[in-house]
Amino acid sequence: MSAPLPRRSLAAGVAALFLAAVSVAGTAPAVASDNGLALTPQMGWNSWNAFHCSIDETKIKGAADALVSTGLSAAGYTYVNVDDCWQAGTRDANGRLQADPTRFPAGIKALADYVHGKGLKFGIYATPGTRTCGNIYNGYPGALGSKGHEALDARTFADWGVDYLKYDWCLANEDGVDPQAGFTLMRDSLKDAGRPILYSIHREPQLPVDSWRADVANSWRTTPDIGDSWGSMIGIAHANQPLAGYARPGAWNDPDMLEVGNGGMTATEYRTHMSLWAEMAAPLLVGTNLATASSSTVGILTNADVLAVSQDTLGKQGTVVSSSGGLVVMSRPLADGSRAVTLTNETGSTATIATTASALGIGGSSSYTLKDLWSKATTRTVGSVSASVPSHATVMYRVTPAAGSTVYLSDLQPTSSTNGWGPVEKDTSVGEAAAGDGHTLTVNGTTYAKGLGAHAASDVRYALGSGCTTVTADVGVDDEKTTAGSVVFQIWKDTTKVADSGVKTYTQAATHLTADVTGGSTLRLVVTDAGDGVGSDHADWGNAQLTCGTGTGSAPVSVEAEKGTRGGAATAPNCSACSGGAKVGFLGNGAGNDVTLSVTVPAAGTRQLGVAYLTSGARSFSVSVNGGAAIQLTLDGSSWDIPLNSALVDVALNAGANTIRFYNASGPAPDLDMITVF
């Protein structure tokens, strides 16, 4: 809640917070409040941002109803919290707080019972001084703070069935209340009342964040009140970020409620808001009118992957890895050994934000899986973590160490690439100047389903993981140039050249290159001309592969879709941009219109299935492994001509031969280019 920003600026408040953070660096963590609550950050709804003082019984019941009907409660939003302005102007004859009889004619206990009947929990508001913030700033009548009534108010809340208390400072210092003593007194009173009540304390910006708060409360406000604007939200995130050392299960930094859905920011900015609050292990209290919440708002609030980060049981708040020029990287360790990573662009234009697994605190693996928690795309990397991030957007990844294996370089994202003609192509020759216009990689009649199509002068760079050892490739001039073309292929480890093909001409067979890149941080694949200019210098890196790890992992296995067994109306038309020059189409609209592929692996276990597909608009596959229950895979795209390689799903495979069937019994399916088992 509650007041407009009192007395001093956000910048001054932020400065005080930074000083407070410096004072605790290197200290041991404080013991959190021991009531057993908020072992992950609390989730729910609060009335203030949507209604301020204009609340009543009908609005609170409506919010409880909407939490259930929208699916928010199923996603974990369980608290329905009544903020300030619920009280009658005076206490009753016994000194007990009482509800405003016009706004809440049935009383607070009846309202709490209604909320409990929905399977939800009920929260209420009080203050440690003599007045609430509504009294001070909003003209609400009465003087209704808990000073001198702490034990009675705690018992009253317990009798009513309250599950959550927001205890708001509201200039209690003017009533002679010491912050630590006042907040601790209510903590002890709640314990004595005999009901588990989550205890959230709220400061004003002139009060520093002190280490005692984690010993007193389940959460504590760290910032001034949030506003529904980009500037307010991102400024509050900055203020909360340095305080990560205080947060732990049962005790959380609280940078204020969510503004998602209130209309002052774009959907992109609201996704950033949600991402940062999850990354910072902040309480997630929805602050919008749920009766009018759009499907977009509900979708942002219920993103299961983002909420899994928020509610991770390790209980660590994310920390800033780098911040420069409005480009901010944060990393949060998670219980399964992965990291939640946010790449936030605070500037006014699109920018590339890049970091490494080592900088994120998860180095040491040979490769990593990156899952984008908003787009749901999954990719692999050997150490570089980067994205092109639009203005005010956040790309949020879950970065997981992958088992050691050999991977095709065309399945990895380079950190940079330059090319003498058009873009470097994945799994096709360079073709002409446009992306995706190449052909099957072919050198002296030998074709390659995997590899890179380049043109002199070219330089493609990859970040090397700590366990990467060997690069191999078959190199030569592509057959699409039949009368000219001469190049030199080089492999570099950092600043050292570790392999050189010598001059390769258009008449020669491919040369197999092997290079040791052990201990390197950057891999460079370089193509130069042979001293006679770059005309016709179409250069293929056939089957370019990187081996990483101990060698105990199984190598990837790829299968072209057109090699499978088709059923019904399924066809295998040519597809120049597809990995094998063809794809399988007309899948779906009936279970019989299918394709079944055979994959052989050396050992049983869970593997990742990569799906290269083509679609224009959203379509779905049903994927059945060895005749088992189907996995539903919904995919999106914008082209029937250029495949996408971003879909990954976990599958359980048997040792030896396995069948993987793609179909859709009830609607159209995407076209299928190939699959890869990692």
C-alpha cells in the first residue's frame, strides 16, 4: 500500500538500500521467522492496486471467485488479501477491531469463511502505530492502528480465521514506535494467538533494510510503493536486486505487488515485470481487478515455467551478473542444479545481450540446454548464453548442464559469424545471397546432411565449454560451383590455428580435418580465399562436429523424416531448405495420416528428442514412442519452406531399436523435416 511516495525520492531510497546492502556483505544469514510458512514466496491477490480504499465485501468475494475461475488458484495464487480501509471508524465495546458495517455487513469472519470455502486463504491489514495509511493519506476516518492492542488484535485475527497479516508502518515513528520493537511485538503476539499467520511487514523508504527483519517476518518491503509504469517497476527492481543475501525459505525481500494487467505498461513490459519478480524470489501478489483481467494478463501470471522458478525450493534470490548500458543479466541457482537467467534490455532499441555459463555460475559442463521460458523454444550451447532482446523485454532462460556427447555445430548457436556472400547456412550450401536458398551440401559428389555452408571470407565463432576436446569436419568447395572456386579452411582455438586444409579447389574431394581444442574458450571456423579472389568460393564444412565431455554420453542420432514409414495421405515432397532435401507433409486430420521413424540407441534411458518441423501458424503433433501414450507437442512457425529446429521434448527410449510416431487424430499437423535424439 498505500501512501503516495512519502517525503523523499525513489533515488534517495535506493541509495539507502545500497548502503544497507553493503553493511551486511559477508555476514552469516539470519534465521528466518520460524512459523513454518512461506517456504517459497507467497502467491495471491491484494486489493490495494486495483481498488485502493474503495473496497467492499462484494469485490473481495468476486476476487476469490475469479482466482478460481481463471485458473490462478490452480497455478498457486492462494491468498486473498484485504488491504487498508476495511475497518469501522472505532473499535467495539471490548476494544476489538471491527469491520465497516456498510462495506462488510457480514463481518470479516464470514468473509474469511467464504474465501476458505473456495480452497483459498484469507489475509488482512493492520499497522503498528495508531493510524493506518488510509487514515493518513486517503482521508479514511478513525484512528485504527494496533499500538497498545497488539495481543488483542492478533487474537481477533486468529478468531476470524486470518491466514496472512500485512503490517504496514505508516509513520508509526510519529507515535513513538521503534521499528524493530514494534514489528517484533506483533510477531510474538501472532505466535501467542495460536494460529499460523503469514507475517508480512511493510516499511517506508526512510527506514533501512536491516538484518533483523528476516528474524521477525516472512517478508518485508524493500522499496517505495510500486506504480504501474516502466520507470517505477524497473527502478524498484534495481533497489531490490542488491538485497539478495537476506532472502531464504520463510523470509523474502518484497519489492511490492504486481502491476500486471493494470494498463500502464505494455505486455512486453509486464512479462519483464513477471520475469524479474520470479528471478528475485519476490512474493507474487496480483494487484489487478480480476473481474476484468484479459486472457493475456492471466497468461502472463500463470506461465508455469516462470512460476516454477519463483517457487523453486532452493530458495535463493537471483543476483546481478552484469549490468552495462541498460543491459542487465541476472542468474538464480535452482534446486535441480540448473540456473534461471534473465537478459533484460532497459534501453529504447533492440540489443544483443550475451554472457557465458561460467559467468552465470554453472560452468564446468561440456554443453547446456537453454529453455526460453516465454517462447518455450529449447536450444543447445557449449557455453554461450545470448539473445537478441527487444526494447524493455526480458528473455528468461532455464540453463541446464547436458550430458557430454558429440554435437553437430549446425545444431549450436554461434556467438558470431561473418560471411563473404549471404549468411552462413546451417545444413545447406551457401546458395545465393538470401537466407535458406542453398542446396544439399555436396563436395565432389559426396553429400552431407549436416554441416555449414560458407563463402570466403568467412569466420564463424562458438564458445567452448570446459570439457570440449575435438572438432572434426569434411571440407571442400561445394559442387554448385563447377568451373571455379579455391579456398583454405582453418580451425582456430582462441588465437592459435590448430588445423589447416591447404588450398582446396572445386575439382577436389573433401579433406577430413581434426583439431584439438582442449582448454580453449573460443572456436573459430575460418575460410579464406586461396590468393585468387573470392569468386565462386562456396565452402562446405561437411558433418562439422564438436566433441565435449568425458565420452560417457551417447552421441546424437538423426533420422530424416522421409526415411520413415508413412501412412494414409502422408507424402514426402522435395524441400530445398530441409536437411535431406525432402520433408513429410499432409500429416494429421486423422490418426492414419502419420509417419513412423526408427531410432537405435546403445542404452536405455531418457533422451531429448529434437524435432525439425515446418508450419505457418500453430499446429500440433501427437508423438508416440514405442506405441506408448502420446506426448502433445504444439508448434508455431511462419513458413512451409524453411524448417525450424527449436522443438525439444524428453522421451524414454529402450536400448536398441525404437519407433517414434508422429500424427494428429483431430487436426492438421506440421510438416516434419527430421528428428535428432540427443
